[in-house]
Amino acid sequence: VETFLCACGWLALAAPLALLGGELGAATRRREYVVRSNTPPRHIPKQSWYKGTPLVLAAGALPFTVLSTHLKVAIVVVSEQYLYREYAIMLAVALVSVAACATVSVGVVYIKLVAEDYRWFWPAFMASASTAVYSFLYAATIALMAYSAPANAADDAIHVF
């Protein structure tokens, strides 16, 4: 009953607002931009070797250092099926890692723009995303090293992942 009432309330609020927003958006006139951009893209100067993939990988390693200590504790808790009660610490680590990823992305954008490279968006995204790659490889290493029996290692690895 509560779910039905919640859905009805959401529809009663969302549907009229969506229609109102559509009507207001269609009624407004298009904006004229003051500055026109050039059709051919600007030439990007030759970049140093470290401003590509090595920059992204090094930038992802910084937030991973924030996560690595607590990640091992979390993996052991999950693999040993313990009850985890330190939710405040987990929340603090998550917030600090989000802040570290955002800071690293801003740094990558700065480095790319100083080098006059306007293609900054994918490296900035991949700098934070490479933290997840490091975390996955770290978790896989810990999980696979935890099992000493080579006969059951493949089954356990499939079970863990």
C-alpha cells in the first residue's frame, strides 16, 4: 500500500512538472552565442611522453593509496564472512576517496590545458576510473593469494568474483 501511494504521489508531482518544463522549453527562443567557434579544430602541439597514459595511471595511483589499507580489511571481512560494524569509517574512507579522485581529475585537466591540449575530458575521467582498475587488481591479488589449495583455487576465484 505504501509503495502504491508513493508511486502515485511521485507521478502526481513528476508528470505535471515534466509537461510544464517541456512547454516552457519549447516556448523560449534560441540563444545566440556571442563567440563563434572555428570549424577546423586547433592544432595541438606535440605532447611529452608522460602526458598520455602514464599521466592517467599515475593519477589513478594517488587515490588508490587512500583506499588500499581499508580495502584489504573489507576484503578479509567479506571473504571470512565476518560482521562488519565500522560503517562510519567506511563512509569516511569513501568520502575521502571521492575527494581524492576529484582533486586528481582537476589536476589532470590543469596539466592538459597548460599543455594546450583541448582533449582533456577523457583523461580526466580515466584518471579517476583507473583507481577502480587498481582496486580490482589489488582485490583479485588478495583473494587469489588467500587460497592456498591450488585444486580449488579456480572454483574459489569464480565464487569470489
